[in-house]
Amino acid sequence: MNSATSPIRKPSRFREEFNMSRVMSRRAIASALGTLMVATAVSQIQAPAAQAKSQPSSPGQWRMQFSGLTRANVPFALYNEREGDYLHHKARPYGTDLKFRPFAKNEWKFVRCYGGNFSPVRYDQSLALYNKSTNRYMIYRGWPWGNSLGWSKVLKQSDCQWKVRGGKAGATAGLSPVRNAMLFNTKKKDYLVNAWRKGVDLRWYKSTHCADHMTLKKLEKAMGYYPLSS
């Protein structure tokens, strides 16, 4: 028998297994790519929703539910109308020790730095914001990352950096619950609002894309607020 009519050799078992493994590898790669494409598509769909949530239209989104009269040193629950939950102290491995939860807890209270404990809470009055769960005062730290909120153990005059806004400066905040309140920080010169952020969903109003600077300035001047937001 000459070479022209030599029989066709069947592929060895090793070659068959090798070819099969190559096919399976290609299928695994195709499957992985398909999964990645689906995940990317889902993230692109979810991104606009998350971005929309991160853009508050107004800083007047807090409700303060006092356990008694609307006065300094009277505990209250702090509810955010936009989030639909209450702001609580919650220890975290990183970021601000805060978390939104669906139940009310009277763990916050305003403290005056210049005497007059248990006096009525007034709009645009400098106050310290105390949390009973951690026994510390919430303050703006000025860190270059996150919302820069932190805690102070001992009350100092510089800790009186919060103002309730939403009514005429100097007027009492009225009966509980105090609705549509704005939480202004005199160190940051901005309003604390609910907006998406890794950790707890809190940002500063002026840093959001939907902040209406001109309208806010007109409101502050009309209400007699000082200082104005930066």
C-alpha cells in the first residue's frame, strides 16, 4: 500500500479531551462576558435612579418630633421626609456613625451654649446638637472627605454650630412636630440634607446639582438669617 492510499488516523483520546477542554474554555469565557455585559447594562439602568435620589430639591426636609414642648434639652426624634426614615446613631467601621431607620427614637436634643436651658427653640438660633445614644455632640469637622460629620465629647462654644431654619429668624419653632425644618451648620455654612452617599445618605445641599442658590439666598435674606449659606 502506497502513501497515497494510507488510512486516515483517528484522533487519539488525548486529542479529543484537549479539543473538548478548549470548547469548554471558550464557553466559559463567553458565559463570563455575557454575565459582565448584563451586569453593566443593569448598572447603567440603576445609575440614573441613584443619581436622581442624590439630588434633593429643597433643604427643608426635616421633621422634629419632640417628646414634650419644643424646647432646648427636650429629646426629639429626627425624621427625614425625603428618606422616609429616622436618623439614628449607629457605629460604623468607617464614615459617620449614623444610620436611617424606620422607627422613632428620642435620642436627639438641642443644647444652648449660653444658658437658658429648656427655653423655646427659635429659628436661626445657634445651638449644639446632642445625641443621647452616644452621649456626644454632632459637629462639622472640616475633613476633606465624606460629609465631614463627627462628634465632640465636651460641649464647647464652637460646638453650637447648628441652626433650625424654616421660619422668621427669632420666632419660636412652634408646636411639635416641627415640619419642613432646615438644619443649617454655621461652620460649613450649608444645609444638611438627605442625598445618596456611601455609608449614610447625608450630604451638604450646596454640593448637590439641584441646589437653587439664587432662590435660597432670597429666602435667607427675607427671613433675616445670618450667616448666609456660602
